[in-house]
Amino acid sequence: MNQRVLISIAAVLAAAILVFSQCVFFVGERERAIVLQLGEAVENEARTPGLNFKLPFIQNAVFFDKRILVFEIAKTESLTADLKAFEIDNYVCWQITDPLAFYRSLRSEHTAEDRLRNIVYSQLRAAIGSRELNEVVFSKRTDIMEEVLKKADAQAHDYGVTIVDVRIKRTDLPNRQAIINRMNAERTRMANKYRYEGESEDRRIRSEAEMQRDVILAQANRGGIVIRGKAEAKAMDIYAAALAEDPEFYEFYKSLEIYRKSFKDNTRVILSDDSGLLKFMR
């Protein structure tokens, strides 16, 4: 009988210990925790370090590191505003400041690192792409890091995360042959651009010159026709006046013109004695 009582007491104690272990959990100084019930947070605040309680079996605690965490971004190639390429690798210091928001949006540190890596990388490339190489490497490196930190932290705030620091570890020039190829491609592009612009300007100038030439020639021909018409009209007036004043002299003059045009060197003309052409040579 006593043995049965002892067994019962031991079973009750074991059950009590099991229930108590399910009700109690301890949060360390380096941690913060939230209580979940069926996968959903049941409280609006995270549990602080120390001894904490929860409902057994239906509730569980999820712990988050409240220390500053660090991850690195692998070496990547970036392009500056003056089209200079170089490789950078950097690291990011971050901290979970709102465990509830962090759990609802990211769930795990691995997911958080992937998300933050994209945020920081995009902001870093945007900042570097708006500045020249000497500013990135020397004169404005600190300003660039502060700008990237401020913008990246603003984006990460919605995830319950604070980005504490962003730093470039090292900058290196990429493969030399790649640089040469890129420079050649850029110079070829610029040469083709200037060549195309020059050819376009040449065609424009030639077209304008040809148009002006045609206009000038047309005006000159028109002026020549007008002058020639006036001269011929004046000549006809003179001929008419001369004919009216002395018809025989005019006939003699015209005959001389016919002789000059008709009788050239070694020219033979057979005419009858009564030909009118020989009137003034008889």
C-alpha cells in the first residue's frame, strides 16, 4: 500500500514538474522573448530578462538576440558617376529592436540578413553611382556611409530592425582586362556618336549649300534672261530705227553679215549671175 502511495506521489510530482516546466521560461540578459499561441503573438510587448510565465502546452516562447549582430556583403562591382568601376565589400551592424514586428515580418535572422543585404546594397550603389571615384575613395567616403546608413535604417525600421552601422571594408579595382574592354567599348560608343553627329552635320551643310546654289543660279538665270530680253528688244528697236531711216544701208549691212558667216576659208559657193546675194558685189 505504501509503495502505491509513493508511486502516486511520484507521478503527481512528475506531472507537476512537467506542467511547471511548461509554464515557466527564463529570458537571459542577452535575449528578449515573445509568447506565441498557435503561432500568433498574444502580447503587444516582448518579455524582459528574468523568469517569465506562459500557459502550458498551448503557448510557447520564441527568443531573439538583443545584441548587435554583424553580417558581411560579398564583394560586388559598382560604377561611379564618372564611369569608373571598382569592387567593394562591406559589413553591416544591426539589432532587433522590436521583436514583435521582427517576428511578424521576417521571422528569422537568416531572412533578416537577406532582406537587409538587399536594402544596404541598393542604397550603397545609388550613393556611389551619384559621385565620382575620388569622392568615394577619399574625400566623401564618410558622408556616403552616413547617407547609406540613414536611408537603409529608415527602410529597415518597418521590420523591427535598427541598422547601427554600415562600413566599406575594402575597395579594389576589378580585372584589368575588363576595365580595358569597358573603356574601349565606351570610347567606341563616343566615337560612333561623334561620327554620326558629324555625318549628320555634313549632310545638313551640304543640303543647305546645294539649296542656296540652286537659288542663286535660278536668280542669275532669271536676271540673265531679263537682261538678254531687254538687250534684244533694244537691238530690235535699233534695227527697226535703222531700217526705217535707210533701208538700203540696212540691207547692205545685213548682206555683209551673211558674207562674213558664209564665205570662210576654202569655202566654195555656186550661185547664178542674177542671185540677190551678189547684189552688192557686182
